[in-house]
Amino acid sequence: MGAIENGIALVLHWDVLLTIFLAAAFGLVVGAIPGLTATMAIALLVPVTFFMDPIPAVGAMISCSAMAIFAGDIPSTLMRMPGTPASAAYTDECYAMTRKGQAQLALGANVLFSALGGLFGTFVLIISAPLLAEVALQFSSFEYFWLALLGLACAIFIGTGSPLKGMISLFIGLFVASIGLENPAGIPRFTMGNTDLMSGVDFIPAMIGLFAMSEVIRSMVSGAQDWDVKQVALGNPLKGWGHLFVKYWPQQLRGNITGTAIGILPGAGADIAAWVSFAMSRKFSKTPEKFGTGHLEGIVESTSSNNAALGGAWVPALVFGIPGDSITAIVIGVLYLKGLNPGPTLFLNNPESIYAIFFIFILANVAMVPLGLAAARAGTALLNIPRRILMPIILAFCVVGAFAVNNAVYGVIIMLVFGVLGFLMEEHEVPVAPCVLGIVLGKMLEESFVTSMIKSDGSFLGFFERPIAGGLGVVTLLVLLIPVWGWLRGRMRRTQPA
Amino acid sequence: MRVNDLILAIMVIVGGVALAAAASRLPPIPGQAYGAEVFPLLTAVGLILCGFALGAQALRSGAGPAIALGWARERAALMRAAAPVAAVIAYMLLAPRLGFVLATALMTGGLFVLLRVRVVVAIPLAIVVAVITYYSFAYGLRVPLPRGLVEGWL
């Protein structure tokens, strides 16, 4: 037990705690600014951690990333601008709640279930880190292919409109993902000789355009009139929470488990977790027709999921030094820098550091509740600003956010193009969310597909030969085929009236 | 403003065919059956299939008028729709010359006025927004925003 006590003692210094608190506040701010991701918050922290001891350095990263993932929900709910990609899956749902005057309720639920999700991910990290990382290590291109396809299949059914238009949106996203040099052959594709396009289309400016700028155009069309709903205050948040917790515990638990499992997989992080969980929530819901109208159920499940994924992503990072997502990829660099080389030996030589890391995880997620509530309350005040003033300001943020991704005007151009595209798509009832997911997952899908085809000499059977791949493949095909089967059955009933 | 699903379907099919044509011109990897063209070709096939399905659906259920103008009948609404796009383009042209603060103040200020915010409010507000954004991004987050005359004083 000595190691656990030593680990906790490492954290309980005022300077360590202050560092963690400041990093949390920093994460809240960066996560809440659309266009700046949790990954970017962590990247901005790296130079600062050079001057720190190992434990505060790692602590700063943990608390900063946890806050940033939650904080992404704030602008997502209030302005339909996902602060981080991890919030994009349920942006529309949260925004619909805001339009009904329930912004406080949506944000309150986001804080509570984010914190609980983070704690669940931490719990799994603590008890099963070595075991689970071993399973994830078995993943090859076949498994990744199915995983990406499963994510895309979910995207089509996330939307409330026509699945056909969802698919068109998805294919547009996949096309966008194929622009650039990054493909199995390393050939510049669809770049039209433009050097900026060689590096591909960055999905963050694209996302800002599709979600935020299109919303600015849409509200400008109607003269940016104010909504005639009053935002209902949450009152005593703790009172409402008990009820939420009782009502939505199955969704919460499912989100936690899905999120942690996806987080553990290398390369798949909080973003994909949120998408898959939102789709699952709708699939299993007793009232799927309420989705899209500002319904808490899906929000609870996916916000539980993305924060749980964060803890899960640390499992392969700590045990094998394999990043579970882009955040842990940066963290691994810092771990090496601080002499905490990730790997099984870390558990042998430095057990107190491991326990300190676990303890910081718990602290960060508990601290999220008061900090997050304060930020959410401050954020809701934004809604009292008239929309004729808010919209131009959001546009300015869109421009800066898109620029800040690579510090280049290229990002602003992408944002603009996708802003117009998003506006036109929504005018035609084509949902934009599947397009975003297509851009995000396109590269992984292509790479794993082409690699697998080369490995199996062009035989599709190769995709089912490995046990995990086979299982994932069957699940994916079921997800894709069940709606088709339902449609066929419906047709048959219509042609043969009983 | 929208076109009906039949026209949308034709646009999707044309896009898919164009993508397929462009993809099939990509050079193969020597000695490899699967190269850069595989994935865009699959995407193109997907688009074309979706286009046909959407077109069939539209034909069955009656496509409605080819173009529904809706809000676009109103000239002021059309102008307001074009305004954010024009504002961003203007920003990109002006920022390298005037610097971030002036270009942003012009962009937001112009939109404020278009949305009928009173000028006495619009101008100071646009300047405050530009300055605060500049401070938080250029100093707080070290984003190298374009510098001009005003930024030298800040």
C-alpha cells in the first residue's frame, strides 16, 4: 500500500494542486473557443511543462484535457459551434434544447455526465490497464477498417432526416478526405496543382464552416431575429441532477462503457466515441422520434462517452506507449521528456507515479463539476445578447479559429467554402454531421481498406478471417442491413395488404 | 431557396461521374492492384447510386417545382445572405494590408450596420470586439495574427 500513499502524497502539494487548477481553467477557456481543440490546448501546454516537475506536468495535461473536452459542449450548446470535435456529434441536439429555452438543463447535464464519464474511464484505467491494452494491440488493418466503417454507418443513422441524404453527405465528406497527398500511393489527388491542398483539407476549419458559419448565414437571412424563448434557469443544479441520474442511468452506463472501449483503441478517441454513442442511444431509445428536437437522452449518452474515452485512451498510452488518441500522443512525448518512459517497466520502477496519475484523474473529474458549472453559467449569459450583435461576433471568431489551426489564411478559405456548402446542404435538408465524420474517418477507412486488400491479395474474405475483425464485420453489416430489411418488409406489406 | 430533389439527384450523379473520371486518371502504383484511385472510385460509385435512388424517390413522390425561391424572393434577404461571405472575403483581402484589428472591426462593424444595430453602438462595439479578440489570440494563445498599423500600438 506504500506506493498508493506515496503517489497521493506526490499530488497533495499546494504547487501541484495550483498547477492542476490553472491548467483546468486554461483547458476550459481553450475548449470553449470554437476551432481550438482539446489537442491544441494540450499542445499549447507542452512548452510550459518543460519548466515543471514530472507530476505537475502530467497533472496539468490530464486536468486540461478533461476540462477542454467538456468545455467544447458550451459553445456547441449555446451557439451551435462545437468547441472541440468531440462535441460535434450532439451539437444539433444541444442547440435544439437551447432553442427550446433549456440551455441550462443541457449544460448542467453535460457537466454532470462528463464528470461521471471521466470517473468511469479513470476507474477502468486503474483496474484493467494492462489487460485491455493487450487486446487492443491485436488490432490490424482489418479491424480498423471495420471500426471506421462502423463509425460511418452510425453517422448515417444519427440524422433525423432521410438516410439517403445522410449518405450523400457522408460521401461528400469521404471525397473531401481523399483530397491531398496523404493516400496509400502518395500521389497528389484532386489538388489542381494547389500546394495548400496537397496537405489535404483540415477538418477543423471545415467543421467551423459547416456548423458555425452556415448558422451565421442562416440567421442573417432572417435578419438575425431574437428567439422568443426565455432561457429557463436550472435553479439548484444538484436537485435536478438526482432526477437526471435516476432517469438516464442506462444511457449513462452504456455511454461510459462504449466510450472507454473506444478510447482504449489506438487512434480512436473521444470524437468517434461521441458519434457511436449518440447513434447507439437513438437506436436503443424508446422514443427515437424525439431525437433532433432537443432531447436529453442522446446528449447524456454521448457526453458520458467522450469523457470516458479520455481515461480509456490512457490505457495503451501508459502500458505500451501507444497513443489512444491525439491528446495522449502528445502526452507520451512529455512522459518521455520527464523520464517517465511509458511501458510495463513504468509500473515496476515508478508505481507511485502511476498512482499519482490515477489520483490526478480523479481530482480533475471531481473539480470539473464546480468549475464547469461556473463556466456554463457565465456562458449562458451570452444568450441574452441580441442575435444581431452575436452573429457578427461569431463570424469574427470563426475567422480567427479557422486561421489559428495552422496560422494560415488557407484555413479561413476552407472555412468559407464549407460555410457556404453547409448552408446550401441544410437548405436542401442534407444533414452536415455525416459529412464531418466522413472527413474525419475517411483517411483511416482508406488506409485500412487498401492495406487490407493488399495483404489479403484482393480477397474480401480476409476481412472476416481474424476473430475480432469477423465479429466487428458482422456487427457493422447488421447495422447497415437492418434498416434495409425494415424497408423491404414495409414494402412487402404494402404490396400484399392483409 | 432550394432546387427540388430531382435536380439535386442529377447534380449528385454528375458530381459522382466527374469524380470517377478524375479518379480513373490517377496513376496506379506499379505492381500493385490497389492504389490511389480505389477509394475515390468507391466514393464516386456511392454518390452515383445515392443520386439514382434519390431521383427515383423524387419521381415516385412528385418532385414539386424545380426551384423554390422562398426567402430569396426578397432582395434584402439575399443581400444579408451574401453579406457574411463578402465580409470574410473582404477580411482576407484587407487583413494583410490593414492588420487584424482594423480588418476585423470593419468586418463586424459592417455586419452590425447591415443588421440595423445603431451606428453609435456598432462602431465602438466592433472596435472593442476586434481589440479583445486580438489580445486574447495574439498574446494569450500566441496566434500570429496579421499585424498592421494599430497592432503596433497595442
